[in-house]
Amino acid sequence: MLRIYRVNPINPEEEVIREASEYLRGGGLVAFPTETVYGLGADTFNPEACLRVFRAKGRPPDNPLIIHVASPEELNRVARDVPEFVWDVVRRAWPGPLTLILPKSSDVPREATGGRDTVAVRSPAHPVALSLIKYSGVPIAAPSANKSGRPSPTLAEHVIEDYEGDDVDMVILDAGPTFFGVESTIVDVTRNPPVLLRPGPFTLEELRVLFNTEIKVPEFARGLGEADAALAPGMKYRHYAPRTKLVVVECGDYAGLLKLIRDVVEDEARGGLKVALLLTRETREALSDLVTGVPVIEMGLRSNPYTIASRLFDSLRSLDRLNVDLGIAEGIEERGIGLAIMNRLRKASGFSIIKC
Ligand code: TXA
Ligand code: MG
């Protein structure tokens, strides 16, 4: 059964948080908002509870969870041999959307880390998440709260959509939309130089300043091709995917991009396919003659990619409600949070990318 509680995102009600934390300490699952996406949380130190997360999501057992702590000092509870530069980084960056890979403490069960000797850890910048961790008194192991393979949930409604009808018990803390809308940045700091495993709201430009070193960016972190499983266990799985087939249209030059979208829509429509478009507001306006009769999902503003990030997964879920054969998504620049957006879009398309 899903038990849903409304909670104030800025000043979470103590009674609700207390009840949810007791449920979690008893081995139960609690879906909760973070500044990135909703997580599906369990007591990190309870192996049975961790396994329950994998079962509920249908997540492959070798794809480890992220451990959420209340403060930088708590890093010691889940990681060992933390180098001085990492302490310095977390003191400056947490709470925030930055997950670090470190050697795991023996207190963390192998169930939580998919059998690996390393652990992914972060401290989330959301009052509800922080308060839940503090009341629970344990670090919370939580992947994104979607069913495996589905777009991550940025609203409690997405969590409900994925699990209603399932034989699963969970408490859902509904605090409305999450803030950023894409999952945290993941950096492997056991390697030198540190390796970006997943781009996120903590941008590459910011990471370079924070670490004051070179950061390695593998092709898969840009959403181009399959990941090296030894480095990034979760990245080999199909991700974020709407059920509808999706292609991403990319071009560095904006006039070229508009022309390419026009050509792709006309080609596909001529081939008899029912198409829908995922466009920024600017592009929707620029193509207003083309889009009459073609359903458009507005992704946000090209001039402010944060608006695109916050709606991205909801846009992908909306596509499935339109009953079309093909979604055609506009690509944006890979700068700032744009890198995270393009990584998710390319993966969601199964790497179906059309370039000018
Ligand atoms: O923003 C977020 O990170 C959200 C919220 C809930 O905190 N969580 C999240 O978890 O997105 P999710 O579903 O992406 O799963 C954790 C990711 C997977 O891609 C997994 O492969 C990677 O973290 N990961 C976990 N432990 C790892 C490890 N030891 N080495 C490499 N990657 C790891
Ligand atoms: Mg996920």
C-alpha cells in the first residue's frame, strides 16, 4: 500500500517526519524529495531494507544505491580513507547535488553497494530530505524513486504513477516539485584525476573550480555511447526512457537546428508517422507555422536551461500520454546544466541522435 503524506517543502511538519523516520527505521521504504529528484529511501545499515529497494524498483542487483548523509561530518559513517582534498570539497559543496565515489566503510552492507568496495555518498540540499535523515539517525540509501528504466520522478505523482497497483508498501512524502529536476552530479574521487560519471546540477565548470584540478569526462558522461561497467555500474542500463520512441536533433548553429527540425518533422510525417515535438519556447515560436497540428511539449526556455532541467522528466513522461509514434526533441548547448540535460536526452533516446 502507498501511504501519501503532504509535507511543507521548506518547513517540514515534525509529526510527519517523525512518523516517516520511524517507519524507515523499522525497515520500511520512504519516498522523499531531494533538491534533484525524489529518492526511494531505506536504512543503509539494514541489508533487508536495502534489498527491498531493489525489489520495489525492479533494479538490477549490481546497480548500487546512493547513500544520503545529513552533514559532511557524517561522511565517516559510510566511507573510509577519505583524503584531505575530499573533506575540503564536501565542506564547501554539501549539502548539494554532488555525489562522490569513495572506498566504503565496512559498516555499509554489500547489498547497498551492489557488491562493490566503493560507496556513492552525498548530502542533499532539501529540508525534507535533511530532516528525514536527522530524525532517522542513520544514513539513507536511496536511488531515484522511479521504477527501473523510467524517467526519474520530480513530483510525488510520478512515484505514485510508477508504483500504484504494485504489491509494495511505502510511505511517500509529497512536498511538490523538486528544485533542479535532474539527478546529482557523480564524481569518482578514487581516481586521479577525478572522473565525472554523471553530469548533474553541480556543473563541470563548477567542479573544475571546486577541485582545482582537471576532471576527466568520459564520452558516456556526455550521453554518447555505453559506459564502462567497471567504472559506472548503473550507466549500462537503459535509462530515463519514455515508452514512445524518441530522437534528439542537434546542431551547434541555431538556424541550422531550426531547419533540421523542420526537415525531420516533414520527413517523418511524409512517412506516415504521428509525431510530437519537445521544444523550448523560443523554438516553438520560431517554428509556429510548422507546429500547427503537431502536438508540442514545451520543455522550458532555451535562454535559461534550468527551466528545461526542472521539466525534463515530466516532459518525457508527458510524451507517453500523447499516443504518437515518435517524439522529436530539440538539443541544447552542452554548457552548464546543459551537459546534464543532453546526457539524459541522449540516453532517453537510446542514442538516436540526428545531427546537422
Ligand atoms: O540526485 C540523485 O543522485 C538522486 C537522489 C535521490 O539523491 N539519486 C539517484 O540515484 O539518482 P540513482 O537512481 O541514479 O542511482 C545511483 C547511481 C547509479 O547510476 C549507480 O550506478 C551510481 O549511482 N553508483 C552508486 N554507487 C556507485 C559506485 N560505488 N560506483 C560507481 N557508481 C555508483
Ligand atoms: Mg535512477
